[in-house]
Amino acid sequence: MIAPHLQDKYVNLYADCMPVAGACKSAIYDLTRREIVRFPSVYLHILQQAQQHTIGSVLSAVPDEASQKSVATFLHFLMDNEFINLSVEVEKFPRIDEIWERPSVIQNAIIDVNKELHDYASLFQQLDMLGCESVEIRCFSLLHTLDEIQTIVHLTYHTSIQGVEILLKYDPRYDDIDYIKLVESEPIIARLIVHSAPGDQEVGTTFDGDEKHASIRKHVRFVQEQLTSHKHCGVIQLSTMNSPTTHLFFENKLYNSCMNRKISIDQDGFVKNCPSMQASFGHHKTVSLIEVVKNDVFKEMWYLHKDKIKKCQDCEFRYACTDCRAYVEDPHDRLSKPLKCGYDPYKGTWAQWQSQPEKDWVIKYYACEEER
């Protein structure tokens, strides 16, 4: 139970601990430790009451002794994990302002590669003008050699782009060391994944530091999975959740966590919000990215945050979720839940999204059968 000398005190959540309500489970997002701690939603009301009333009065409103012990255990859990402190009055601890700002017009871009040769020099020049910070290049074929990939990467230097992530198809003409050399020679490469490889493995390379700088270790990840198109995108599971930080938490709360300030070039060269989206804003060789970004229709997706999306609005993971607006459970409702999410917020359980019978027709609609 709660000690008598604590029962006249009030609960105060630390400013960096954000309560998030869910249907079955709720959560506290610890923005400093970058953790999400879940608990039964019935206790969220207790937490809210204890911020307005003394602990003693909250406990006295609980009907039976067993429930009082459960509430006391929950409050001790919050104290032990330093999510709350106690005070003798309702203190007005300032909360973190709910804002999200970024100087760039576009913060990230995806460029898909299959059979179409893109005008990379023009694309990177335009992305630079938009202040883009990160680019992901996804190659589904062997259109480019490693030397050509290196040449493409060179075009990002002296632009606003700070990191390049690359997805390459495994080429048997190269050894593992060739991929490692690519990463070693191009510091701007933040991540390299080689798909359709003979086996799953991760090969590391270390950039030795000096007495002022710690060494940096980067990896080349080889995966057997054959990624043949953009249709493999949009899978939501625990491993794809964002670790909560103040910046990411408020971006996910106020904007769409996947689409916000993103622009993409699909494998045929068309400009889209995401390569998997159906809507196109023209071919990148005939339209200006700057003009596309000015289009209000293009920017609509940025503002479809999780509190607007059906079922997701009742999920405790919603401010850490990567979301997906390209593949949804109802293709005729852009506010429906992501198709490739197997979490049920009303039961608090995960399942394989592919194995849910009610999704069969939608999987056929999107022609995603190969992911089953």
C-alpha cells in the first residue's frame, strides 16, 4: 500500500513523460530514455485523477481492498521508474509545448530504381533547393553497377543531403568486400542493405577514431528476401516503431509519421508522395519538384496524423508508428488502418497481418499476394 505520509500528496508527471491513451493498453512515452512503457488502460484514469486529487482521496474512491492494492502497485511502479514525483499541492509543472518545426521544405526523399534511368543530377539539385536532408535509393534490379552507384552518391555531396540510405539487389559479380568498400569510401552512406542475397548476414566495418573522436562502426546487411518492387513497403510491427524522442513524438502526433515532408520518385520516374501511392504529379523530367511541393493536394497527406485514422486513434503505439497510407484496409477510405499492421488495439495483441482472412480481398486488390 501507499505509506500514510504520502497519501496527502499529488502525482506530477515529469514533463518528458507523455501519457498516451489506448483502448486496451495505454502507455507512457519516456522521451529522454526513448522508451515506451505500456500498462492496462484502466490505470490511466487513476493517473489522471491523482494529478488533481490527493493519493489518499483517489485510493478511498476505489471500491475494494484488492483494487486499492493494485492501484498502489501501479503508483509505486511509476515512482520506481521515475515517471512521476509527489508534491503536497497541485503544482503547475510546465509541459513541453506541442510544436514541431523544421527549416527544410522537404526532409526526406525516396528514389526507386528498376528499369528507368533517372536524372539524378537534376533531382539532387532540386532536393538541395528544398533543403532535403535524407535520401533513400531503392534498387530492385541490377540496372546500376557499384561504380555507377558510387557516382550517383557523389552527386549528393555539397548539397543539403546529409545521409543516403541504399537498398541494392545482390550482384554475384561482387564479393562482400566490394560492398564494404563502397560504404567505407562514401561516408555519406548511412545504411546499405543488399537484398536477394544467398544468405542473411551482417558485415561490419569500423572507422577508427583518434584521441578526440570515437570510432564509428557501420554495417552492410545482406538479406535473402527478394525485394522486387515498392509493394514490400508499409509493414508495421514492433521492430519498425520509432524510438520516442521529443522531436519524433510531436512530429508523429501533429503530422503523418511517414508522409510528412516526403517526396518520392517511383521506378518509372513519376513524382509521388510515396512510390507505392497511386496518385502521380507528373514525370520528374518534365515537372519541377519545387512546383509539386507547392501543390496543396500533394501536401494533404502530410497532415493525416494518427488521431485521424480509424483504429489507429485507439492504439497506444500511434505516436511511434511508421504508418502507411499507400496500403490500407479499405482502399476507398484513406483514413482506414494500415493493411500491413497485425496489431489489435482493442485486445492488445499482435497477429500476422497476412493471415487475417478479412484482408484477403484487399491483398488481392493491391496485388500483394507474394508477401503472403
